[in-house]
Amino acid sequence: ATLPGLCIALVVLGFNLLGDGIRDILDPRLRR
């Protein structure tokens, strides 16, 4: 089991979701 790889994947996924949320809050007119 590659634990470090799994941790990195989870962190990247979390940052992607967080970035989407922040972008949605800052610029709600971006997505229609």
C-alpha cells in the first residue's frame, strides 16, 4: 500500500474542491 501517494492524492483533491468553492464565492457570475 502506497500511503504517501494516497495522502498526496487526498490533499490535491481537497485543494481542488476548496479552490472551486472559493472561486464560486468570489465570482458567482463565472458559472451560469
